[in-house]
Amino acid sequence: MRGTALARFAANRAAVVAAGVLVTVTAAAVLAPWLAPHDPLAVDLMNTLAPPSAAHPLGTDHLGRDTLSRLLFGARVSLGIAVTSIGAALVLGVGLGLLAAWHRGLVDAAFVRVMDVLLAFPDLLLAIAVVTILGRSQASTIVAVVVFSLPTLARVTRAAALGAVAHDFVLAARAAGASSRWILARHVLPACLTPIVAQATVMLGSAILLASGLSFLGLGVQPPDPEWGAMLSRGRDMLRAAPLGAVAPGVAITIVALSFSIAGDGLRDALDPKG
């Protein structure tokens, strides 16, 4: 099965390229302290808005900070927010979705209503409301992305689990007296992993976009920490003098978000046993 899934994924050229981009960006983020030519927070007021050069391949910003260095360290922040928030949303969403599908009745009805309420809010508006309540910080941004991601992941889990709990092996386990926790962990969850993993991969791109959007509005990661959305926001004010200050983070956001979406779709197709 694993070999077949890997072969299916490898046959999808777009997904392979997207996965390669993500591996490259992740490696660059991890190795940022060694790859960055300068300290991303170092201010050089004598060298503001400098054009690309050997010392500064992407130029400098309005404070003379190296754009390439900030882009590399910004990848750490943006990817860290996305991975942390989607990871937390996975834990909560999978747990809630499994419980709703298992217990049904009032528990399931309450779950559906709460998720519907959260899904009714526009994504950015909901995130802004969360950050407004909690305050402007990286932690608040993570919470906002969790709240945004939770309903979708929980409902995907519930939909997959509803089919799994009706399988004969689950009914046999219940008849044999196995505990609910054991059945959910041993039988139901493994049967739900394909749509959950694929959806989580796609939503990593959405998390990047949402976190960057909050920072672009000044509600996410705060200066002087490098973050792609904040860099894009500040760079647009100097677009004519130093276009790379806005173009570089904008391209990075677009490529990474698109790569997560393409890789997630390819992963879903590869793991689908009916494919």
C-alpha cells in the first residue's frame, strides 16, 4: 500500500515539484542562522533602501536591514506559526470529530451547531476578532489560526469517522466488549487518516495566508521580528525605492501557500485507495 501510494504521488509531477519547494523552504528556514548573510535585526541607517548587491543580494529595507536575511528568518516564523497552529487544530479537531461521530445524538448535534457557527464567520474577520480579544502577538496569531482551522478539520474527521464506525470490524469490537477509547484509537482513527492528513496539508497553506494577512494589517507578529506578512506591509510603502522589499516576501507567501495546496491535493490522490 505504501509503495503504491508513493508511486502515485511520484507520478504527479506538480505534487512532486510542490513537495520539493516545501522541502527547500523548510531547509532554508532551519538553516537560516548559517545561510543568512547578516543579522536580520541589525540596523544600518547609513545603508537604507540599498539596491541588490554582493553584500545584500535582495537589498535592504528602510532601516538598512538585509532583506534576504529577514526573508530567511521570516520563513522560520511563518512556517512555525502554520505548523504549530495546524498541529494544535489537528489534536482538537480530530478528538472532537471522533467523539461526535462515536456518540451521535445530542453530542453530535451540539458539535455540528458549534462548528456551523464558526464556519459562518469570514476567515479573516474571525481571526481579527480573536487577535483583538487576546492582543497583538505571535501567540495570539497562532490561537486565531487554530480557531480558523478547527471547524474544517473537525468536520472532515467527523465525516470520515461516521463511515468508519459502521464497519463490521468496529461493530465486532464493540460486541466483544472493547472500550470506546481502544476502538477509536485502534480502528476508527486509522480509517480516517487519509482525508485528515490531506486536509491538514492543504490548510497549512491557508494558515500561512491567514497569519501573513494578520501581520500585514499590523495585528500579527510585531516588529522588529521578521515575518513575511509584516515585511510585505512595510515594503509596499517603499515599493518604488526598493521593490524587492515587498516583492520578495509576496512571492514567498504565494509560492509556499500554493505548494502546500498542490502537495495536499497530490497526497489525497496518492492515499486514496480508489485512485
